[in-house]
Amino acid sequence: MKIAARILLPTLLLGAPVALSQEKPAEAPAEAPAAKTIDVSFRGTLKDALKRIAEDGGLNVVATGELDTSVEVHLKGVTAAQALRTIARTYSLRMDQDGSIFTLRPMTAAEKESAEKAASAPPSGASASPTLSMPSLPEMPDLPEMPAMPPMPAMPPMPSAPAQISADDLDPREIQERVRKEVRKAQRRSKGERDVVARGHSLEVKEGDSVDNAVVYGGHLVVKGHVEEDAVAFGGNLDIYGVVEGDAHAFGGNVVLHEGASVQGDVSSIGGTVMREDGAHVEGSTESFGGGNIGTLVAGEVKDSLKKEFRNKAREEDEDHGSDSGGGFPGFLLKFAALFGLGFLGQLFFPTRMKELSAEIKRQPVKSGLTGLLGMVALVPISVVLTITLVGIPVAAALLLVAMLLMALGLAATASEIGLKVPVLRGKKTQAVVLALGLLVLLGVGSIPVLGALVMMAATMVGFGAAIRTRFGNRPKGIPEPLSTSSPLGV
């Protein structure tokens, strides 16, 4: 009996697998449904690419960290999870899955090093030692199928940096108004001595150069140096390698922030994309408004703004030219003709009175000047008093007209005295020649800035004072008038 018991136990242990193997095999589990495949063709930031894959594949994705790297993805007939794993492996992202939720973030330095070591290590089964074969165990029965999980609520859209907005989502009138505002702002700030402006061609702020503002109309702008205020490109791209202390804007083009670039203000691209490489620094906000229609609108607005600027400049130049011509040689001839005409008529119709004016100017120039100054000052209150009543208005107008006529005749008499002193045509000077020479000298000196105005004012006061003192050459009774002669004057 002891021998039988010792043989029975091993026999039962060896026969159990054979008996179990003869049982009816369990049915194979149902075949899992095929996963959904997607096609991805995208160019933009890494964060936008993850968002696009999540939306197309119907996955719940949470992305965190700096994901502004520019990527270009072209995948066809792959699952969304496979696409996420490929992007995570390519751009050193850590990908974790919790049920139906995928979480991605940039790897730390330690995680990158660990991943590189794991990729370079040999497969774990290559050096494994052979193991003893064990008898196969019977298959376990299928577990009951778990109930389906309720659908997860849709994740809110992730903010992207920079914000990429489609042209279809924007109002063209808002774009036009913004472009107009920026063009006017650029025109105001591009008038300094250290501002650089290019119209119709590209511009480069070279390394080592420093400017206040850099503005380009219809070309590309490259900043390798230092811009102390704003850098703006209308109708072209803006490439920044150096430092911009203000804002950086591109209208109808892209903004590319290269490695080492620094922008302390805001960065925007209207009609393009803001692309930032690793090592570029932006303190303000970044935004992009893409679409070809926006580029067309920007080009049209820039063209209209430049036309208006050129028209305004041409108008200002015409006005400046007109003002210069009024005070130039034509104005000189007009003044000469008017004074010469009045002086010649005075000598023709009032020869004795004009000679009396000349004699008074020659005898008492200082007293005549002071009298003329007092007379000009007295004209102001007298005119005000006369214009208070309706009856005095014509009298005030007549008084001012007579005063202006006396000033012109007195100035002509002063010019005649100056013409007598000019050492030209000695012994052959007539009254007309003397008047013409005096007027030429007087008006010539009068064309000198500041000094000329003082000289003309002094000559006018002397002539006007002599007319007042002599009552326009009419001496009081009892004082004989000097003899007049019609012969040429000698010097």
C-alpha cells in the first residue's frame, strides 16, 4: 500500500494536463473593429498640428509647454494615435495616455537623455539565457466584457501662440481700417532724423547699425542691427535677427523671428504667419491673420496711402514754390513798379510838394522818423474810434487810404534822396533816373532777411513823418517854398 500511494500521486499530476487538454477549447474573442485612419497635411506651429490631429481623429488631447516650433506634417492613412506618437518621437515630446486622454509636453533634459539611452540599448531578449520548457497551462476562460465607458465631454479649444485666424473669420472693413491706422502711424513716426524708410524696394538694418524706426513700403525688411522703436513692413516679409525695442508688424507678409532675435513689444502678421525659431524672445503678444485675400487688401490699402502721401507732398511743394515766387524776383518787380509809378506821378503832378518832402527828409531825418512812428501808432486808436459809428467807417477807410498814399509818396521821396547819393551817371541824372536808382538800392537792401525789413520800416517812417511835418509839402504861410527847377540834377 505504501508503494501504491507513492505511484498514485505522480500519476495524477502527470495525467491532469492530458485530461484538461481534451476539454472543448474556448471560443476565440471577437475581432476588434479597425481603428479610424486620418490624412493630415499641415504647416504651422507644433501646437496647431496637435490640435489638428486631435480634431480629425476625435481624440482627447491635452498639450502644455512651449510648442511654438514651426512644423510641416504630411501623413496619409494613419491613426490619430500613431500620428501623435510619431510627432512626439520626432520633436522630443513626452506622451502619456490615461484611458482615452492623451497628454503631451516637451521632455526635460533628463528625459531626453534617458530616451536616447533606451533607443541605443540592445533589445532585452537578445542576451536572455535559454529557459526550460514548461508544460503549457490551460487557457483561461474569457472574462465578461466590460461595459462601454460614457463618451468624454469635448475638450475646450486650446489657445495657440500665435493666434492663427482664417481670412474668412475677419471683416474686410476691419482689416482696411487697421491697415490705414498702421500706415498713418508709420508715416508719423518715420519723419525723424534717425528713421529709415524704403518705398518700392527692400531694406536691411545691418549688424552694428542703430535706428529709431524702420519702415518699408512694397518690399522686405531685414533687421540685423538695433531698432529703438518699431519695425514695420508693408507688402513684404519682416526678418528679425537683432533687437527691436518696440513693435514688429508685417502687413501682407510673414514675420520670421530667427535664433537670437529679441522683440520687446508686440509681434503681428496681417496676411501671413509669425514664425519663431528656438532662441527667439518676444515680451509682448503675437498674432497672425492668414489668408491670400488679406494680402490683396493690404496691398491695395498701402498703394492708396502712398498715393495720398505723394499728392500731399506735391501740394506742399507747390505751395512752397508759390510762396517763394511771391517774395522773389516777380515780387521785387511788382513793388518796384508800384513805387516808381506813384513816385513818378507825384513828381509829375506835385513837383514842388515832392521837392519839399525831399528837403525835409534831408534836413531832419531823425525828427521825421519819430513823427512817422507816432503817426503810425496814432492811426490805430483813431481808426477804432471812427469805426464805432456807421458814419465814421467811411472816414476811417478814407483816412487809412490817405495814410497809405502818403507813406508810398514819402518812401518815393526817400528813395530819391538815396538815388542822388549813388555814384552813377554823374551830371546826367533826371528825376526818373534818380527815383529808379534809389528804389533799386532801397528794395535791394529790403530783400535781406530781418535787416531789410528794418530798413524798409525806417525809410517808410521817415517819408511818412516828413509828409506829416510839411503837410505833404504845403508849408505854413509866411515861409517861402524853395525854388524848383526842371533841369537834370547834378551830383
